[in-house]
Amino acid sequence: MAEGKIAVVEDEPTIARAIATRLESEGFSVEVASDGPSGVELCRRMTPDLVILDVMLPGFDGIEVCRRIQKERHVPVIMLTALDDETDKLVGLGVGADDYVTKPFSARELVARVKAVLRRVERAGRGEPPDAPIRVAGLELDADRRRATVRGDEVHLTPLEFDLLYTLAERPGVVYSRDALMGRVWGHGDSYGSRTVDSHIRSIRRKVGGDLIRTVHGIGYSFTEEPAT
């Protein structure tokens, strides 16, 4: 039985084919459109459970596609954005996108994001309350709004950075190995797991401050138990 219907709106055939192939291997039913107008029409006809939507499209861009499809029917959207293009990310989230993935990305990462978004939608559909915001050491993480602030100032984290920081902050003082973090946040492990976790931790520290995450040498990381001063 299919996991769900996904519309992929992407104008680069190689990328679109790779996404569709990987999603189909995970049990999803997938259809593809290659420009803005056909993307809107595909969503109207298909009524997908989730849309993967590139920002840069011929016809009209992904921001406009998102705006139009959300006006007709709310549907979860994951935007595909250019590297470090913060404006695209913020505008996309502002018109109803649920998440974003930055190019270049791995198919495995994208599948993990798809499943995470669908889980949140399923929980909301069952009427389950959202997780309460985490407030610790001057940091606030709102999982429902995917929003992070440090001492009241908003910090823009990538989806994986948010999930990694949330996992650590949820249980201050608990030491997670790199393999455990790969499993909880990425949903898998691989031979490059340690390097991947370390690079994301470095990025998080640059954004929220280096004193919130403690390195436990030879093991992994933990979130500080000390209150902010």
C-alpha cells in the first residue's frame, strides 16, 4: 500500500527523476511537473498529501505556486532552495511552506524531511497537541512553529539544525553519541555520520553561541545544564 501521494515540481529533469525514484522506492506514489503553471494544475488534479517544490521555476516561481495551491487547499509543502538563499526560505515559509531543503541535498535527507512533515500533519489531524516550547539557558525552541530564539532574538536554523538542537535541548545534560544523533535526527546512520553531525554542531554553535552545546570527547554531545548568565 502506498505511503501517500507526492507532487514534485522541479524543472531540472535529473533532480526530478532522482527525487521521484527515491520516493517511489519508499512506497510513495509520485507525479512530476516541470514549471509553475503545470505544478498548480498537477496539485489541483492529484490532491497530493505533500508537495516538493523548487523555488526557481519557469512560468512563475515556486513562491507563487505555493501561494496558489495553499489558497485552494492547504497541503504540506517542502521548498527546494538555492544554497544559503535565506530570502527564499523566509518568503516560502511565509506563504505556507512547512519546511525547506537546501540544494545540493541527498535523497535520503529529503525523504527524512518528507516523513517528518507527514508525521506532524498526521499528529495535527488526530488532534494531538503540539509539543510545548523548550525554554532553557536563554534558548527557546518552538517545535510547532519551527522557531528558535536566543534571549528573545530569532535565529534562523536549517530544518536539520533545528531538529538536532531540539533533540539535545529536550534533555539537558544527557550525552548523545554521534550515532544516536544520526539515528534520531537523520533517521539513519552511515560511515560519514560523525563528520555530518560535527559540521552541523559547528553551524549551530555559530548561530546560538558556543556555550550551549558541550562536547563530550570520545562520545558525542550534550546540551548545557547550566542556566544562562
